[in-house]
Amino acid sequence: MNRQDVNAAIPRISIKGKQYATVDSRVAAFWELFPDGRIATEELYDDGERCVFKACAYDGDRLIATGHASEVKSSSHINKTSYLENCETSAVGRALGFLGIGSNGSIASADEVQNAIEGQDAAEGARSGRAGRKPAKAKTAPQTAPDGSIERIKKLKQECIDAGVTLEGVTSWYEARFGGTPLNKLTEVERQECIAHYSDVRDGARTLL
């Protein structure tokens, strides 16, 4: 089967009016397209609260796509017990999305979007629970992204578009991950995550040119 036929057969889940493929359906489609392929994952970071995973997809011995994902243990109810598993799954989904498997205008999988929404809902619930209380004064302000990093992120996003990624495909991950947070309000860790993500998107798109 070719990629178009495989993608047409992938079931999708509607989330807030948009259609997303699940990671397991992307994996099944990958084996249809690359019967001699393999998927490898690597835990890059884990401090007990936040982790980062990298996933690589191969056709034989040839690396054809990579994907990164980050999860925070306290960000949602599911992540309290399964943040490592969710992170690894998201990384695999992103790597296969860069191959054009189940992407449908968005690299994010249904699993990743649902995790992001749950995290946002949990954050909103926590903020609502604190309503009326005087916020505690922070001991230290979060480190924000310097102008050079902001320009780097903007340049990478443009390079993604130049490589053929749709504008929605470029922006959907940021919206799911950070909502309406401006670039200059991101922390050091978050901006590095953006740089790694958009580098992967650009490189993955270029392999398909």
C-alpha cells in the first residue's frame, strides 16, 4: 500500500472540531509502509518530575524521522502515574507524524492533544481553587527566553513552512503545549523544547522533499 491509501484508512478522533490520529494507528500504518522498519526510543532526561524522550523511525538501517516529547508528572491526573509512558508514546507519535503518517495538517497525535487538554484543565482547576486567595510571592522569577532564542524559534518556524509544513501544522503544537503564552514568557527549558521541536519538524519535512 502507498502512503495515501494507508493514511486514508487511519481512524481519527475528533477533538474540538479537529481530526487527530492516535499513536497506535500511526504505528500500525508505519508497519504497513515499512515492513522492514523499526522504531527506537530513548529517555533523554528524567528528574522525577519532568522527562524528555526521543523517538527514531528507521527504514532498515536508514534513519527517516525523529521526534521529541516532554511531559511533567504533576501536569495531569494520568501523568502522576504514567508520565514516562505518555512521553514515550508522544515522541513516537511525533516521529511518525513527521513522516506524514496520520498527520492530516497536524503533527500532534490524538493522545498528545488529549494529554495537553487534560493538563490545561488541571491547571485551570488549580487556579480556580486558588481564587480569592492572595497569591504567594515568588522567591525567584522564572527565567525567560532571551531575544536571540526568540529569533531562533521564529526562524525555525519559517524554515518549517519553507520545507512544506502547513501553517496549522507549525502552530498547532505550540498552542496545545503552551496555549497563548508569548515566546518572551517561556522559561529556559520551554524555549529549548521549542527549538528541539521545530528543528525536528523542519528536518522531518526536508526528508520528504
